[in-house]
Amino acid sequence: MMSAEKAPLFEISLNDLASYLEIPVSELREDLKEKYSYNSTSISLPPEIVRQIFSKRGIVYPKKVISVQMLKGGVAKTTTVLNIGLRAAMYGARVLFIDLDQQANLTYSLGVESEDLPVWLDIVEKKHTVEQCVISLESHVDLIPSNLNNSVLDRVLLNSNRNWAQAIQAPLNIIKNNYDLILIDTAPALSATNTAVTVASEIVLLPLNPDKFSWLGLQKNLQELEEIKKDFGLNFATQILLTKFDAREKFSHEILQKCSQHYGSNLISSYIRTSSEVKNTIRTQKTLFHGRSTAKDDYDLVTREIMGLNQKSQDKGELNELTR
Ligand SMILES: Nc1ncnc2c1ncn2[C@@H]1O[C@H](COP(=O)(O)OP(=O)(O)O)[C@@H](O)[C@H]1O
Ligand SMILES: [Mg+2]
């Protein structure tokens, strides 16, 4: 396993964590000193410590494999993978990012130069094992990068004699247990690769933008997913995430209403508002979560919803126990 430069980018601010735990920051600091012998004056906490705090509270991270798909480009697939993954890692989850888009936006966003690195194609062609493709970004945050070589993945899969539909799932099974959350970013296409991704997914997350083409794309994508479900006898869940919601635009409200009528519980209850703060890169040494913005709050809520981290009121007793 290769190691990229270690960054405090995956740390959650003490303010954010205290607010999540519904306790004053001073209390959190005290607690860290007393119970975790953590004497840092730092304003943020590494995932390891957050994980310990959560584990003491009895919070388990549900294990999930989520792919983000949509045949239309520019709908915020990569942004969604990046920010849910970052936030889940900040909450202490063990996260694996998998980039399967040959454009490698996710890889680039995570600060990795991938031209000479092995990618999923190399796993399929048996040139590298899946473990050899994993890059460590932080102690519990990994990436399987992408680069242009993956642009022939589709053809290689279709020409292969082996069971191409297993091309993602089978290698993934080898390393799956190392992670709580596996997030797969995909190219905008209905392709053999994306079918294999769907076969490996427990949840297919579909970002939807408030525009007509996006709505039509969603219908097409959902039909295709139904076909795949039938053909392969699968039972993955589909979830729709409304992104680039603009409160000043009528169509944003219309599509929100239409979605909740049509898709009910398949629609993620938080939606992502447009925000000039959305950055598709951590190369600036700052993530969305190091500033303040509507998109930060929105992705925080979506991450909690997906990771099941919203039950804290039920854990109050335990929390009080911990913070007393
Ligand atoms: N909530 C948002 N507000 C403003 N811009 C956004 C938001 N989400 C994504 N973007 C921008 O939209 C563009 C496309 O996003 P991206 O995640 O690359 O889409 P995809 O991966 O589906 O092609 C990027 O420039 C990104 O910064
Ligand atoms: Mg993308």
C-alpha cells in the first residue's frame, strides 16, 4: 500500500463535533483531556479520536457500499462522493473512495497524481491485485484512483470470457471488511462498467439537478437500474439526492415537490443547495467543512442520514454518561 502525504484535512472541528454532540466546546475539551488523555490545544480532531468517542457512545457505523451514478455529467456526482466521504471520515468512519471515471476528477480532488498508478483496469487484467491499487490518504481513508487507462475498461469487460458483471464486486469483496463506507464515483454513462458497479452496490445514489434534462435522465437511469435488478436478481436500494437546489428558482421547488410525490422515501430528505463555497478539491488544503456555507450544512446532514448518525437523541443517556 502506498502512502500519500498525511493531512489534517480529515479532521472535524471541535466546534462541529461539540455541536453534533450537543455539548459546549469547553466540555468536549475537558472530556478529551480526562477520558482520552488527549492534551492537544488543536481546534480539530483526527478521525481516530472521534471514532473512540463514538464507540464509547455505542454508535456503530453501518457498513455500506454506495455508488453515485447518473448518466448526465455535471450533476455533482464527484462533489457528492467527495463530501460525503470526507464528512463520514471526519465522523470517524473508515472510508474507501473508488474512482472509476477515467476523467479522474475525484482522484485529482483528493490530491493524488494518478498517471502512473495502477487503476481498476489493472485489477481486471490481473496486472495488479486490488490491495496494490489502494492508496492510503489517512489512517482510515483510502482511495483506489482512476486515470485515462480506465477508458478501455468497458471494452475489456465486454470482451472478457469471465463473468464481467462481477468485475467490481469480486475484487471488492477481498477488502470490503476494512471499511465502513465504500463510495464509488462513476462516469456519466449507461455502461458495462456501471452495470458491474451496480451489481457491487448496496445503494445506488442518484444526484438530480433541478432542470428538465436532469429529470429525464433520472427516469432513464431508474428504468435501466430496474432492468439490471431483474436481470441479475439484485436488491440494491436506489436513493435520489437533489443537488444544486436554488431557493430563488421556481423549478427547484417544483422538482422537490415532484420528487417527494414520486419517490417518497427514496428521496433523501436533506437536499443540497447551490453554494459558491462548493469546492471540488482539497488541493487548496481546505475542504467544504473547513468553512461555513449552506452546502457544508447540507452535506453534513446527508452524511448523517446516510451513515445513520442522527439517532443521538436516543443515546442521550449514554452521552451524558460520557460527558459527565
Ligand atoms: N451545491 C453546489 N453548488 C454549486 N456548485 C456545485 C454544487 N455541487 C456541484 N457544483 C459544481 O458543479 C460542477 C459539476 O460537479 P461535479 O461533482 O464535477 O459533477 P459530476 O461528477 O456529476 O460531473 C462542479 O464545478 C462543481 O463544483
Ligand atoms: Mg464526476
